[in-house]
Amino acid sequence: MVKLDRIYTRGGDKGMTSLGNGARVPKDGARIRAIGDVDEANATIGLAVLEAGDAGTATRDILGRVQNDLFDLGADLAAPADDPADGRLRIHDSQVGRLEAEIDMLNAALAPLTSFVLPAGTALATYLHLARTVTRRAERSVAALAGAEAVNPAALTYLNRLSDLFFVMARVANDGGRSDVLWRPGMTAQKD
């Protein structure tokens, strides 16, 4: 269990920070950028939880599990994955499988799409779309990191599925897709 009795340590005052394995790295490095992007995605989920309110118990339950998973993912990224079986906290395929089951369950009640969906609609749907786009940025950061350093492959897969989950949840929040705002290609284009 984590115990924090001091919030500031002064250890990062010169632009360096510590990873979970004790290694000191620059705060603007690829690994710290990826961890920060995951943290930002988690914060956007908090907006969706707030908007879901008491009426969205199932939504809040899913988002609560995801927020916890994203802390696991941050811990995973904070310990380079040279050996995924090293006993450190890691994202697992079972967590990806849970996301897939939730996507399938929620998507089963939705009508198939006939157009791309704009990130709009209800306030909850809009917050979920925001979480989706910030999660995609986190995924790009983790993919860039994985191109240069060891990363648990399940971490990248998790983020990919998570953005899909947010898309489906946004459609559910838009009255089961009936209030989706659809893209109308060329709607404002002026013809020559």
C-alpha cells in the first residue's frame, strides 16, 4: 500500500524524476510523457463520472474500474518492462478482455452506424468523447515509447480498447445512439 505523508520531496526540482525501479530520468522523457498522458486521460474520465451522477450507476461502475486500471497502467509504465513477469504491477490481458466484454455488451443494443459520429450530443457523451481523444493521445505516447524502450504489450492494447469503449459509451449516453450527431461530409463546402 502507498503511504504519502509528504507531498513535495524536492527530488524533481531540477527536471528529473524517479521511476518505480529507482532509475532517475528526465521529466520530459518519453516514458514520463506517456505516464502523464495516461494520467490526463484518467482526469478526463473524472469529468464523465461527475456528469453521470446518480442516474449513471453502471456507467460510473465501469469508469471507476477504468480509473483504477489507469493507475495500474501508470505503475506499469513507471517500471520498464524488460521482464513482464518481474512481479511488478502490470496490466494483464484479462483487463483487456473485460473492456472487450463491456464494449460488446454495450454495443449490442446500438444500431449500426451509417456515418461517422461527431464528438457531441449530451454532456456525458461529450465528456466520454473527450476521454476517448485524450486516451488516443496516451496510446500514441505509449506506442512511441514502445518503439524505443521496453513496454508491456498489454498496456498498449488496453489503451486501444479503452478508446473504443469510450466511443461506445458515448453512443449509449446519446440516447442509445439516437441522439448521435452524425458527420455530414461537405456540409459547409461551397461549390465552385
